[in-house]
Amino acid sequence: MKHKVATLGPKGSFSHIAARKLVEDAEIVFFDCVEDIVREVREGRGLGVVPIENSLQGSVGEVLDAILSQDVMICGEVVLEIRHHLLSRASKIEEVEVVVSHPQALAQCRSFVMSLTKEYGIKVLNTTSTSNAAELASKNPTYAAIASEEAAREYSLHILKADVQDRKENYTRFVLLSREVGERTGRDKTLLAVYLKKDRPGALYEILGEFAKRGINLTRIESRSKKREMGEYFFFIDLEGHVKDGVVTDALKALREKADEVKVLGSYGW
């Protein structure tokens, strides 16, 4: 039986590519926004694949917020090299009037996009995904999309200029969402969300100390507003280990005695 996997579409998006890598022989269904994908997973209609972090732009805030607020878990991940190209039905850039793409892609190609507006007076519009941009460009010869080579093939577009991202080293981490944590593999990663009240000096130091004393390596930590009052934050912590590992279980027990809220957002092999 094929797994049903929800991801950002239409066909040819980087999320589509990631979904095929994460789940073989999947029935892939496409949505326009992250919230709809997470809802599909939460309501038990299948798995989901969403981008969570880019090497140039950092974390995808709407994805962290959606995972945190819903009862879903990260159960896998894949990292893709992101190569953005300028795609169009037009045969040269001078024929293009509008460039379209997802805001993240536009941000990753900021220098190139600015040069287009300055040198050619080209307008810039946001779309729900890079492949949605390619689909629009396939219907209008005055449009150009910033999207993948796969999108160029999917929508029969010319590559007017290849590799237009600001840096060659451009990678995005995509995660697989389920209602359960992934299986323990011995080479695992866990994502936590930890909430500390603003009136507790030294609390973060104490939290990090629980990992340090147990020799647990932290690979990423960042704060994000709780969206209630100024100064209230969730700390998102990536650590090496699985929630079923004894040392991680012990650390979580200690954390819950010190923090106001601790939520496991995923645990999986990588």
C-alpha cells in the first residue's frame, strides 16, 4: 500500500523532490500552504513533507510554529542542495516583465533579483511555491520564474540563467511529518521546544547544563517568540540522540523539573 504524502506543490517543487527521496513509491498530494499539510498529518490522512531550515535564510518560522501548535512529529529528514534557475518561455531576459517565485527563493537570490529590477525594470511577485511560479511562467511568456531544473522540465521552460542563488553553498533541510516519532536507529536526532518564563534569570543556563553533564551534543538552538507577551520565548533545541535513549530520557525528566514547558517535536534517524 502506498503512503500518502502531503507537500507543497504543484509538481516540480523542491518539496516534491524531497518527498520522493523521503518516501519511496508515495502517493503525493499537493497543497498551497504549510498549515494544510500539517492538518492532513494531524487528522491521520497521511504523512507530510515541509522545509524547515535553509543554510542561507535560517529556519522557516511558519513550519516551526505549525509543528509546535499541532499534534504532529518529525520522523525523518533529508537535506537537498538548492540550485535556483531563471525559467521562462521567453528566449532572453529582455523579454521578461515579471519575475515570480516563493519568498524564500527570492530571498536566497536577492542580489540577482535586485539586478533584474535595476537593469531591466522587472517587477517581482510572490507565489506559494517555486513550482507554482514555474506553472505561472508557462502560461505567460512575459513571466520568468525562479525555480528548479526539474520545474523547467515539468513546465517546458527555457533556463535563461542558471544558478542565480546568492551563494553556491545553498542547502535546505526538509522534514517528514507523522503522528509518531521515528524508529530508533542508533544515529538519531531529537527536536525539543522548551518554554522558559522571562522572570527566571539563569534558567537557560540550567537547561543547557542538563545536556552538558550527560554528554549530549546540541546541534542547534534558537529562540522564537511565544506570541503572547514581549520577552516570552520557546527555545528550539536539536540534539543528538533518540527520546528512547536512556540518557535522553533522563535529561528530559530533569528538564521538565526546571522548564515551564517541554515538548518533543520529533525523534528520528538521520
